Amino acid sequence: MSAGTILVSGNQRLARTLNRIYEQKQIRDGKLTWETPDILSWSAWQQKAWDESLIHCDNEKQALLSNHQALLVWQGTIERSVEANAMLQLHQVARRAQEAWLLMYQWQLSLAEINPSLSSEDNRAFLRWASTYQEYCKQHHWLDTARLPDKLSRYYQSGIFSPPPRMLLLGFDELTPQQQSLFDVMKKAGCEFDQIDECSPARQMRRCRYQDGDRELAEAAKWCLVQYTEAPESRIAVIVSDLEQQRDKVQRIFDEVLQPATLINEGDGGAYNISIGRPLSEWPLVHAFFMLLDFAQDHLELNKVVSLITSPYLQGPLEELEQRYQLDAR
């Protein structure tokens, strides 16, 4: 890539792959050192642009929230709402509200455009939460990633600082109206754009129908096994639309087909990779630690108290095991 060019990919995985391919090419060309190319994911490029804007706009005193920080603000907003007492999974509700907020900005909708009288009760609840969340962020001078492209657009439009001379886009299935508006502003500010179409038509396509999702995943795993057996050097991808929700099931089914030894010995893994990692809070040790923090604040449900006192990660699990289970029984 020429100097000043930034390649922005649709996701972090593609950015890592492109960087690896670039490094391998430099090694094949016999180079011992080379300049690191600007190959960034969409989220990483936004963060870089925001960091650059702080040099020119330090008088605004705004702080950019990470997605996790914004989620905690959403959760606190919903916890203080009148609907909180009727919710069993408040964390999941906060996550869905955060996703709705992101979609609203991606498609350039505003709270004022949504008529509460024409909405369902769930939508009206979201509008109340969103209004509170927005006001809370305004009071604390917080900016979330949903509104970051709009903020960058205003900076570029006002000429506070300049966009890169050239940008290549790769791996974007569809540009949202928010992204398109930002890129249009950057073009007017002098940035040259090229969108690379990396997809070539498949040589052979076939559509299959199965009785349920488990069978579909099992057949996909068997297909991968056949493809890998015929061509061990090939790279195979399976796309699961709701991978975050189905991760455990996907791993169980693919383990059964591709590496059944892991069902006996968990240390034998490595036949494939799942692109989305397991949340840190789901690891047993970290989960126990978070329960201790909740317990210290007198905010822990009875079933979690039982799980905590029988946890092997508290001191003395062997010596106190019988007493702990007697307490559990009482």
C-alpha cells in the first residue's frame, strides 16, 4: 500500500488475517524489516481517528466509552427504571437495549422521530431508558461508539482535522447510512475511497434443509471433516448467524464430529477455532470472583449464594466441604 493509505476491514478477524498475509509476503520477498501497514478493523480505525481528534479538540473534555463501559451504563439505567422489578435477566435486557441504540444511530433515526403512541409497551420502555441514558451521558460528558461516527463527521466537516489521504474498504457486506454519511464527508474533505470486492462467485452452491438447528450444525461439521480429509491444506469457514448465543452448542457438536477425544480429555483441542471467545465472566474462577464482589455489596440472590459457598475457589474447600453442603441443605 502507498504511504498515507489506510485499509479498513469490516471486522477484527479479517484485519488480523490481512496483516498476517502482508507479513508472510514480506518474508517471502526476503525482507528483514518493513513498515507496518495501516490495516485496521472498523472499530479500531474509529478509535484511532478519535485519538487523533483529541490532539485538535482537547477543549471538549469528552470521554469515549468502550462497549463494555456503555453496557454498564445501560444496565444501571434499567436497574433504576420502574420495569426493573419485573425482569429476570437484566443484563441481557441491557445488552439488547444497547444493540437497539446502535441500530438506531446506524440507520440515522432519532428518539424524536419515534411516536410513543404507535409503539408497543416494550418500545415505549426502550424510549424511556434511551432518553435517561442519553441525558446521563450528556451530564458526564460521555460519548459511546454508536455516536462516534457522527462526531467524527462533524470534526471532518468543520475542518478541525483532516481525514487520511486514501482509504480502502474491504469486507463490508453493506454500508449503513451512518457510515455512508461519514465517508461522504471524508470525500469532500479530500479523502480518496476505494471499496474492494474480495468475493468471487462460488464454483458450486447447494442449499440443504434440515429438521432442526442441531442437525444442521452436525451436518456442517461432517461436511468440514470431508473437505479437510480431501484437502488438509484448505481453510474452511462456517458462518453461524447467532454464534454468540449458540457458542456452547456449536462447540459441543463440532467437538463430537471433529475431535471426539476432547469429550474425554479437554486438553486435546485445536482442530478448529471459534471466532468469538467465551466471555470472561463465564470462566468459573472469574465467575466466583464476581459473585464475591456482589456479595460484598449485599446484592446476591439465594441461588448464587449457594453456588458461592460450594465453590472450590474459596479458601478451604476440602476441609469445609461437609459443613458447606450442610449449610446449603438448611
